[in-house]
Amino acid sequence: MIGAGTLHVVATELAIGNIALAGATIMLRLLLSLREETPSKLAEILDNASLVAAIAGLTAIPLAIFTGVAAAPGDGLDDPLLFNKMILSWIAIGLWGAWLHGRLTMGPKLWQNRSLAWTQGLMGMAACGCVLTIATLGGKFSRGESLMGPLSKPLEYSIAMGTGSAALTLIAAVAALVSVLWMMPKPEKIE
Amino acid sequence: MRISRILLVMVCTLTLLVSPSLAKPGGQGDADRDFSCADSCHVGESGGQSSATIIIELDRTRVFTGQTISISVKVSGMELSKKGLVGVFLMTPVSNGVGKSIEHSGWTVIQDPNGGSNNFVEKPVLSSSQGATFTWIVRAPSETGMVSIDAAIHHGIDPNPDEIAYQATSGQPLSIEIEPMPDDLPRISADWKPVSNRMIGELMTINLETEDAETVEVEWRVGESGSVQSAEVTQAASGTWSFTLPATTDEANLSWRAMMSNPALEETTPWFTLSSIEPGYDIDEVALFMQSLAFGLLVAAMAIALQRRLVSSSKSPELAKLVSTLPELEDSEPTTPAYGGEMS
């Protein structure tokens, strides 16, 4: 029988590895988009690599969440660090989902539009930063140390909503996403 | 091509700059652990010899089978890591490079120095010269005869450029003769387990289960050196004694002990520790999932809205026209409008 802790290690390594690769390739693609008028071969490779890595990482994040919850010691998520890991995990999923949505709907030529490239690049790096922060919180929880050093101190505290408030926020969030997807004009593939 | 080469060199350089690290400055956590480099540390041949002085002491001179006693391990003179975390093993003497948990030789850990029931515990130590005392409350083996116990220390150093652990054993295992328990010796029941912590501000009523005890008195003190007070003890049932310990207003420890007697014999337990802790972090997991999901969807909605806004702006004919006229506006001379007039 394989323990949830072991599966969590596998899932997090898959997620972190892919997301780190995606973050690095997105950053480099953004830099190239600011330098190049027409995309070079390297730019195309970086774009494809970032897309594949982001899809793989996004697939692994839910696995990491569920195995992480199962592997949490004690009675469930009884630590603010775990609480914040959970919140950041879903924010990362949201950001990566939006990044993929943008990349898949607008195509690779979005990088040739400066404002879109900036948005897409910063969004990808923010999503990557979210996942790396989650990883450092894991280190803080299990080993008492974090790569963020004192910067991780605020994440030792959390603001938890009650069930009613959380349900209302969820309804508002669903409504916001549905409105954006259905009411705002759909982007077309940039040619 | 040139850029790709520069990027390749940068990536290779960054990879080489990362040094491998095996250190565990946050400790390994309390656990039932055997003392061996394969299991409990990452010392190997590159490990360091600790300068610690380790002294093992018993709280009494004679030990009977099944008796509850305390074993103190005093450590001092060791190197300290930046966090000052020191781990101590209570174990059998090292044989073939391995010191097994004390429970392998028939002892039962009732309360370890951190309130658990492990043979390896870690505590921060402030001063190397003053050191620290790790006290275990254990139940003696049920078999008579000579047994040996040993202790080992495991810690880091500051600075620790080689990232190795330092360790040492006491060098002088303590030999204890386990004698047969006298008839009718008042004692704590073998099934009874102490409560090790409670919430700050909470009174704690403890039900102590004894055997062959006709009277029980309980003393308590704050920490290990506070003035000793007596607690009122009532007999809840035959062999069950109840007493209440006062609340504390901070994370202070109380320690208490029971003096049991019958007409023939008397017995005093070791000092048990009762810690006061802050209320735990309690959260409704359903609410947490909803909150997390809501934040994720909100962030996605905002990000997608931003993307679509930018796409529609870049495709807006009015905006495109405006942008195309900007250079002309900059270059052109100011002109008077054909039908210009003062605005009233």
C-alpha cells in the first residue's frame, strides 16, 4: 500500500517541475517578444515548451492538492500554512487556466502584440510564483524552514471565511467567470 | 542563434551554482527512532563528532519491575546550529553501529520531554555551556535482571559549510538492576496514560488510576522550580483518584506528582509535565474548499477579462485610428478650427 505522503511527493514533483519549466520558458519568451519583430525558431520552441509544461503542471496541481489533503498529519488542515497552501493552489489553478485559455484561443502570435505579451507573460510568471510559494510553504510546514525566509511570516496567518460567506463568494465568483466567458467578446486567433 | 547560446551558458552556470544540500536545519521531528547513520542522520563518514557531555540519571536508586520512573539526560558543551536545535536519543547501548529505541529492551515511554511518547526528541537549546536536560518518564521492563540504557545526541553547528550532522553517545551506558516488585507496592496502573497538554486558561481534572494505593496526595508546581503546592484529591472509585490542576494564563508548564501509600509501603511518582498550549487552528474544510475555489475562479475571471479587454482594445477601429494619428498630432502645427470659437 502506497501512502498518501508518497503520492503527494510524486504529484508535487510533477507539478513543480513542469511549472518551473513553464515559468522559465514564459519569461524567456516574453523577453524575446520584446526584442524580436518576427519570432525566431527559439521563440517558437519556448512557446511550445511553455504550453506543454503548463498543461502538464496544471494537470498535476489537483493531484498534489488531493494527495496533500490526504497526507496532512493530524485532524485535517489544522494549520494556517496548509490553509494558505490550499488557497494559493486554487489561485494558481485559476491563473494557469486563464493563461492556457489565452494562449489556446489567441494562438502563438499573441506574443507579437506587446500589451498581450506583457499580460500573458506576467500572468504566467505570477502563476509560477504562486506554485513556487506553495512549495516553499510545504518546506516551512514539514521542515520549519522556507526559501522565502522572513517573507514567509505573513503566510503563517490566514483569514478564513465562514461557510456562508465562502458560499456567497463562490456564487459571486462563478457568476463573474460566467459573465466574462459569455458576455465579453470572444477573442479570435491572432493572425 | 547568439541568444540561444547565451541562454544555454546562463542555464548551465546557474545549475553549477546550486550546491547539493543534505542538511536538515529544521530537525527531523520527534519519533521512535533507532540511532544509526542509515536511519537517523545523514552523517556517514563525513559526519562530525559532537563535543557534548552526556550524563544519564535516574530519579531513584532502586528500580522494580513495571515501576514508573524518570530518566534524565543532561547534555552540555555541544556545538549548536543557528536554530540551536538538539536531538537526543534514549536507547539501548550501541551494538554494531546501531542503538535501538529503549522500548526494544522492554521499557515503555510514558511521557517524553515534549509530552509525546517517543525515544527521540528535539528541543531548542539556548546555551551550549548551560546545556539542557531531557527527561523521560518510563515504565520499567516486566523482567528482572540487569539492563543498560544509553543516550546519544544529534545536532548541527554554526556555521556548517559541509552541512554535516554532529553526534555522540554518552560513552558510559547506565546499568540498572531491575528488581522484582515488592508485594503491595502502591503504583500507577499499567494502562493509565498521562495527559500532556491542555488549552491556556483551562482547568485540568486528572483521573489517576492506581493499584494497591489506599491514600494519594498530589503536589504540583509551575515549571520545574516553582514552589510546590498541594492539590485536593478525591477518590472517584476504587483505585481511581481525581484532582484538578489550576489554569495558566500563558504557555507555562505545570508539573505534578502523586505520593501513594498503603499501611506497608509508600511510592512517589516522577514529576509529570502538563503543558498549556494555545487553542488549535480549527477550520471547516468545506468552507475552506469553497473559499479556495472561489478565489481561483475570481482570479481566472479577472485574468480572462483583462485578456479580452486588451484584445478588443487592440482590434477597436476607433483606437487603431487614434493610434495611427498620434505621430501626425505630434508633428503637425497647431491649427485653428474652421468653426472654432470660444466656449461659453
